[in-house]
Amino acid sequence: MKNLSLHSVEQQDHLVQPEEFEETNLRSAAIAIFTDFKKHKPLMIDSQTSALEAEQEMIRTHVKMKLVVDQNKELIGLISYDDICKQSVVSMVVNGFQQHEVLVADLMRPRDSLRALDYSDIIKSSIGDVVNTLQKNGVQHCLVVDQQNNHIRGLISASDIARKLRLNISIKKAPSFADIFTAVRGLTD
């Protein structure tokens, strides 16, 4: 066996960070910005968690979105910080709920309303293609499914892309039916 020499850590030795060597840009493969659930545990929250508790946890952990799961840890929806905002909770309180009774399940976007990208498309696309898709569809977060294996494989986040590429990526939320109804109703009042 060979004996290796130990050296002192010099003052001029720089602590290297992976992003210093990444040359990721909008033409790079989309797989570079994909959060793969085979490698990273998904950020989940139980559907029966109170909305106020979920909001506090998202603030504390600096997380803007979580997957909502049932008791078997199966996906039943998605909740973002915007979904939990005080306005949503206040509107439910006005409709007779106690503030502590409002649950994540009451405010989440249900699974059947979610749209996803296919993993086979992600591995053949660029980051620019993904950003364009997110912008055109007005979504900050998009699930990625592996249709071949029936897996919810991962997630793509506009904020993760913006942070990694050091870009300002603007995603304008597509208006919901409720948004349009409220706007039209406001014009006629």
C-alpha cells in the first residue's frame, strides 16, 4: 500500500462550489434543471395539515410549493404559497369556517386538475423549451411524469431555473375561471 502525504490547507485555497463550473444556459439540456424524485425526496405535506401550519412551514423553510399527499403518501394535489395566502383563508372564514379548521386539502389544486410534462420529452428538450412552456401556460411549477412506467418522476420549477441560470424569468399566472368571474362581477357592480 502507498502512503499519501497530508498537506496544510493554505489561506489562498478557495472553497469550490459546483455552480462555479456549470455552464448551464437556456440551450442546455432540460434534464439539468429537473428535480428527479429518484434522486431527491419530494417536498410533501399531509392533506390534513392546517393551512396556517402549512403557511408557517413554507415561510420557515423558504419553500413555495409542496405536493399534497394522503395517509398512504400518494399524491392527491399540489399546494403553493399563493394558494395558502391569507386572502384564501379569509374567504373561507367568511363562508363559516374557523381559521384553524381550514386545511391544506381545502385550498390545494387537486390531482385531476394538474398538468404535467412527460419525462421522455424532458430528456429531449432544452431549458429554453421548458421555460417557454412554463411561460405559455402560466405555471411556476410543473410535475414531470414517466408515462412509460406510470411514475410521477419529478418537478420543474421556474424559480429553480431562474436561480440556477441567474436570470429573471417572468411567469404570468393564467387567469382561472374564478379570477375572470370576479373581474367581470367587479365591472358590473
